[in-house]
Amino acid sequence: MEDNRENVDDVKLDPEKSPIARADFLREKIKQRPINKKKLLRRTLITMTLAVVFGAVACLTFVFLAPVINNRLYPEETPTPVALTEETVADEMQPEDMYADDNAIAAEAASVAIDMASSELSKMKSEMTSHQADQTDYMDMYASLKSVATSAEKSLVTVTSKTSDTNWINDPYESEGQTCGVIVADNGAEYLILVQTSAISDAESIQVTFCDETVGSAYLKQSDAVTGLGIVAVKYKDISENTRAAIGVAPLGSSKTGGVIGTPVIAVGRPMGTRGSMCYGFVTSANSDLDLADSNYKLLTTDMNGSTNASGAIINLSGSVVGFIDMKYNTQAMPNVLSAVGITELRALIEDLSNGKGRTFVGIHGQTVPKDIQEGENIPAGAYVIRTEMDSPAMLSGVQSGDIITAVNGEEVAGFDTFVSRIRDVKPGTQVTLTLMRQAAEGYAELTIDISSDNSTDNAE
């Protein structure tokens, strides 16, 4: 019995001998549900659409909120309008100061006679003749001049422009142009630098090297086509606090004829074409009018020689800028004489370019009719038209050489300086009404011409 029971158990345990184990109906096979391609495609499209919508919303949110958040976290300085201080000519004797009546002269002579006793006069002469200037005095004098020039360097920068191009075999190369700029203003958010635009034209990038050798990115804020000058700006955020402490705005002096001719000056920047060069000399003339349209700029010449590529500034012994070096106005007879545009007439241009203000262009070259000519030849007072620029608004409107401008938009014009001032007040692109006196068979006849003005400046922001 026990043996039979064991055999039965063995049969149950052995799947090959057990009939239940060999039953196929107990085996279950799970079949996968077929894929619904249309439903899958629909879900995929919905997912992609939602992703695009969410991405677009995120981008728009970032675009609109990023500036707000950045301004809250890192507020930028707000530029303030540049207003240059009125120029003053210190310690300059005006022509009216040279006149005195006979009583004043007699009183002055008596006072001098009393104060200058013979013994004191002899003592002064003795002291003057006993002092002999030696090498030390000579060196001290030039050391003092160098100190003034060195102090002015904090307001000078090197402006470098970089341009990419290809040569004749299509190999790419990068070229650089350099010029010296003068820091002429600070609007609370940027340092504004006066430069010659010829050195940075078509630049892909502009960099400024300051007196402490640090370099900052810059951009051309605005340029003037008449003078070829422009303002390059460097934002506060692009330079360090240490650099801002080391640099400074150049003080602007006066280049009026009576106050600058014959005075000692220093040429700083790149007068010899290289950075850091300097020259000492005197102003030899300051009354030459530059032949530029709608302007009354003066040319300062010196007894110093420099490079034809010179740039920088002419400063007086107080360190104030009296001229901005520009050699393109030199004649062929004097190509190397250091010359500069007088700062007095440049003030208005610097202020306009610094504030992004356009300058009206009509294209008139002229001069003031002198009083003796007015009286001697019976010519009306006003601005005499020497010539007009080719295809300029003035030429196209019929302004001719020999015309005398007596009013701009109804405001009187006493001379060419007044005409320049009146034109500056006109918004570029607007109509300008000129009242002219034109010579006819029987004297001068008055006529009115309307001119559609143009803009001489280019805002590069």
C-alpha cells in the first residue's frame, strides 16, 4: 500500500506523467492591445502645440519682465542733458580797458612817482641784474610745463576702431585705426569723448583706452558731417570704479582771438602721431575762418611742428583746452604745423552732439559784411553769401553768391555769426525762410526764399 501511494505521489509531482500538467487549456496567453495610430498622432500634436504655446508665453514673459527685473536689481544711471558752462577769459585785458582819460593818466603817473623812490628803484635793478638764470631754473620751468601736461592726460583717451575685411585673395584680416579723444562731458551715465570720425569710420567695434591703461567698450553716439567730428560714449557700467576715479572731464578754456594769440600752450595726446607725445610752444594765430558750411569755426595755428596724423588737444598753462587738434585744414605750404579748431566755436557743437541733437544744414558759406564796406559802398548789413555747397538745400532753393541774408524765419541777422546761431535754433528737416537782399540794376532788392533744410549729423545709437 505504501509503495502504491508513493508511486501516485511521484506521478503527481512529475509534470510529464501527470495528465493535469499536460492539459493545454490551463495555459493563458495575454494579447497586447493594438496601437491606435490616429489617437497617438492626435496626442503627439496636442503635446507639441502645448509645448509651443508654453514656450512662447515663457519667451514673452522673459522679454517683458527681464528689463523690469534688471532695472530693479541693477538700476542704470539716467543720462542728464549736457550743458557746458559759459566761457570766461580770465586775466584778459579787453580793448576798452586800454583807454583812459588824461586825468587818470596823470593821477597814475603821480602815484607811481611817489611810490617808486629812487632808492627802492636802485635796489630792484640791483637784484634783477645780480640774478643769473642757470640750468636748474631752465629745468624747473620745463618740469612745471610737464606737470601741466601730465595732469591733462587723465582727460585723454586712445580710441581704437576694429574693422574686418578680405584681401585680394579673399583671406580675412582685421584692421585697426587709432586716434586721440578728449573727455569733454559726463552726463551721469556715460563719459562723452570728442574724436575725429575719420579714424573710426565703418568700425565694427570701438574700444577706448584710458589713462590707467584699462579698456572699455564704446560706441559712436553722434557725428557731424561738416566738421568730421563726433562724440564717442563709454557707459559707466563698462568701466570700473577705480578707472572712474582716475579719469576726469577736460576743462574747456577760451580761444577768443584777443586772449589766446601769443600765449604759451602745450600740445598733448598724439601731436607727434604716437600716444603720450607732447610739444611746447605759442599760439601764432587764431582768427582764420574755416571754410565750412553754416559755421563760424576758427583755426588756431602754433609754432610747433607735428605729424600730419596728429590728434589730441592744445591746452593753456592752466590745463584748459583751447583747441582740438585737426591737421586736415593745413595748407600745402605748412603741412606739419600743429593746428587746431578753436574751442570757443566748438562748444555749441560739443553740446549738441553730446545731447543727440541734430544740426540743421542748408549749405551756405559766408562772412559778415564789415561796417566800413556797408557805409562806403552802400551795402546792407547782414551775412554775405560767398558760395553755396553743390546740391545743397540753399543751392537748390536759389540762394546765390553775393546775396546778403538779413533775416532767418523773421529774426534779424546782423552778421554771419548771427546767421549761424539762428540756423542752430532751427529743427533739422523743417522749412527755413531766408530774407535776402540781392543786387539789382538799381541797388539791392529784397526777396524771400523758403529752404527745406537737411541734417548734418548722424545719430549712430
